[in-house]
Amino acid sequence: MPLILVVDDEINVLQLLKFNLIKEGYQVITATNGRDAIKLTGEEKPDLIILDIMLPEMDGYDVLRNLKANRQSAQIPVIMLSARDEELDKVVGLELGAEDYITKPFSIRELLARVKVHLRHRYPPSAGEEVVRDEVRASRLVIRPEKYEALLDGVKLELTQKEFELLHLLAVNPGRVFTREVLLERIWGYDYNGKSRTVDVHIRYLRQKIEKDPANPEYIETVRGVGYRFREIR
């Protein structure tokens, strides 16, 4: 199970990230300043670090320099967080060795997706485990998660964020049945208080956009009394 170190002096951000990362199945340790981050990295050897730039005593850039100068921590992927959306800040972080840069406020789902991408090589998925792919192809349908887009017969589909996330989750797990409750949790998040009917509505909208005949779907199948699955298409 991957271990992630989250470094941020904003307690609400720290708690938000910790909650959602644990919910995704990761182990999480935290630090609120740069010196503790460096110490924890040496002691715990995390598989990935989420590092805020604006930290007390030692800023994120100095922490990153220290980590990349140390042979034991140089290969640990680092995702930088910043409240500044300046191009120079991004360039500096990437030139110092960070793998990624995300601007606050950020989408927790986008951050989780990037975490999965950077951990992919260290922890390849085992049999039956959900996977993240650069591109998913199924007959006439192409899904590109890095661009947040889907194409049907080469034409880009106009999907809402939730429709895309729902389609992507199903498509990267062909044949796996997802209950409505699981889909609600995975796509709408832990704080969603609606009813499972919203899943049915979004599935209906998706079918109208991707199926030739929504009443006889080629891609998304209904498993009566259970939920939905993406048909295994060869």
C-alpha cells in the first residue's frame, strides 16, 4: 500500500487531503513545516510527496532542493501545491525536480488522478484492481483522461464533468459491476447527500450521447437490481 507524505501548514487543506487519500486506500503521514517534512522523508521513505510551496521556516522550494540533493529521496515523485498561478513558479518547481504542479484551490478528484498517475510505475495494478490508463478505446469510443475528453467516431463529445468521470470509471473496469451506491461515493464524493436516482439520470444522459440506440446499449449495460457495467468490447 503506497505511503504518501502531505506537507501543508493549512490544517484544513491537510485534513482534506488526508481524508480523501485514505479513502482511496493510501497510507498518509503529514507535516506542517519543511524541516519536519525532510525528517519524515528520511525516516518513513514515502512513495510520493504532496508539497505546499508556502511553508514556515523553510519554503517548499528549499525542501524540494534538499530532497532532490539526497540520493535516498531524489527519486520520490513530488507534486507541488501553490496558491499562486504564476508561470515562473511552475517553471521553478519543475526545474528543481517536481513531477507536477497544482494551483489552489484545486479539484480533489484531479489531484487524486495525478497521484495515481505518478504512482503507476511504482505500484502496477494487480489482477482485478482498478487501473488508470492514458487512453481507453472501445469500438467507436475513445476516452482520454489526461485531456478530460471523450470522442465518438472521432467527434468530441460534450460531456459534463460528472458524466465524463462516470464514463471513465466504468470504461477502465470493463465487465466489473458497480452498484449505484459505489458510483455515488466514487463520483460524487463522501459529502454527497443525494439519492441513487442521480446515477440513473446520468447514465441515461450518457447513453443518449454515446449509444446508437440508448434502449439497446452497446457500451453501458444495466445489471438489473444491482447497478451498471461497461461491456467488454474486443
